Amino acid sequence: MTENAFADGAAYVKGAFVPIADATIPVTDWGFTRSDAVYDVVHVFHNGFFRLEDHMNRFARSMQARRLRPPEDRAAMETILHRCVALTGLSDSYVAMVALRGRPTVRGSRRPADCQNHFIAYALPWIDVIPLDVQERGAHLWIASVPRVPDASVDPTVKNYQWSDLTTGLFEAHDNGFDTAILCDAEGFVTEGPGFNIFVVKDGTVITPDRGSLHGITRASVLELCAELGIPAMVAPLPRAVLEEECDEVFAATTAGGVMPAARVGRRILGNDRPGPISRKLREEYWKRHEAGWHRTPVRPLA
Ligand SMILES: Cc1ncc(COP(=O)(O)O)c(C=O)c1O
């Protein structure tokens, strides 16, 4: 039997499907030199996309906000995502779509409007931004000293690659022996972490920040679950002091890992140093509903 050349991942770039190792962009692409790109990530669980429609809607909004207009329309992009996954043969996958500014068609131009925008997509084997064993134990979350970039400068609801502040948070977290980081804004409100939204549980109520964060699809799923399970939940300002001193539980939420409970935040140990009961319940329900086909779009087989 021949080895599948796409087993490590399949990409669509420059209009063609290639093994992930062969997917490249020019060094002069503004998507690279200026992080002038928007993206989205959807997961495939047991051969089905989760909330594909919601991810496509958010991606369309991101592209519009940054005036990115690649030639492929939405239907073509969806077909490309299906094909990337099908080529890999993976039943569980991390699937990214990216719109890049590209290169100017007029030599030396500094005008974004002169650039030829393009679309890239790829499917990789499943990724958990917090490894499974750490999720089980409960993540140790560092509260970063660097503030999250202001919303007025970089709109956090437009999914983007401007990660300097988030990466600095990771440096600090790892230097201090923590798993990952949470960033607060300059006014002292909790925002999000490198690749995930943050939730706290305080006196039985689930709270996620109303600012400085992506409107995560997993965040929306958590809020939906809370409504169905009768757990009070709200999107509200979240002062850093609540995280550092007052909350009972903390968890992170993202497409690449789902609901990921914490056991420690900063120098504080939460509860019995293990994931708390509401975090555990939400994590369990999130995956149980995946098994039952929640918001599922089957991956189209190769034609
Ligand atoms: C900065 C940031 N916040 C939040 C999230 C979570 O969003 P979602 O649940 O849509 O994956 C992500 C996902 O990658 C992210 O990069």
C-alpha cells in the first residue's frame, strides 16, 4: 500500500492542493511581512465539521473588516476545506482558513489596495492548545504582566495573527513553570489567552469577559450549554481581582481543545488543585454533544 502523501496535513495554496510540507508563501507577501491577514480555525471531530457555518460567518466578517477579497467565494472556500480534510484521511482535524493581503501588483506600491489578496487553507492532525493530560490535571495559568493590545488598536473580534502580546505572555508563563497565560488589558480587566477565551465561575455563575477578546465559537457553545443546563452565565466586565482573589473556578475555551479547566491561576490554587465541578460538567457535555452530532456538517468524501 502506498503511503498517503497528505497524512501529515493537506493544504490549498496558489490554487492547488499540496502536502502540508510543500505549502509555502512568498517572503514578500504582506501576510508575512505585516501580519496582514485574517484567519479562522474550525475543527473536525469524527468526520464532521463543528459549527462550520459559524466559522465561515466569522471569517467573512474578519475579511470584510480588513478589506480582504480573495478570488474564491464562500462556496468555493467550503469545498476547499472539505477537500483538504478528505485528502488527509483524518477523522479528527484542525482546519485553518487564511486570507492574506498578498503582494503589490504595482512594483514598490505601499497601497494595500494594490495587493493581490489570496486564500490559503489547510487541514492538520488534531491539536489541543492545552495538552490532554494538562486538561485532566487542570491547567496552571499565568497572569501576564504585558497588557493585551487595546481593542481600539487591534480589533480582537477580527481573528488575526498579531500575537506579540500573547507570545510575551507565553514566554512569562513558561519561564515561571506555568502551562499558558491570561492577559489583562491596561485598565485591569481580564481579556483572553494565547488561542483561547477565558471563563471564571463565581458563586455558581459563569462569567466571560465582555472586552479584549475574540467572540469565540467555543465561547458561544459554552454559553449555549449553560443556558440548556440551567447554569447562570454572563458576558461582563471581569476585573483582574476576581480572577486573582474571588472566583471559584477558571477554564479556557477554544476550537483546538474545547473546554479546558484550570487548577491554578497566578500563585493561587483553585479548590482542591483540580478542575472544578462546573468546568468538568461543561467539558463533559461539550464532548458528549459532539458524539451526538451537535452542530455537525459531515466531511464530503473525495469525488
Ligand atoms: C486569541 C484567541 N481567542 C480566543 C480563541 C477561541 O476562539 P474559538 O472558540 O472560536 O476557537 C482563539 C482561537 O484560536 C484565539 O486565537
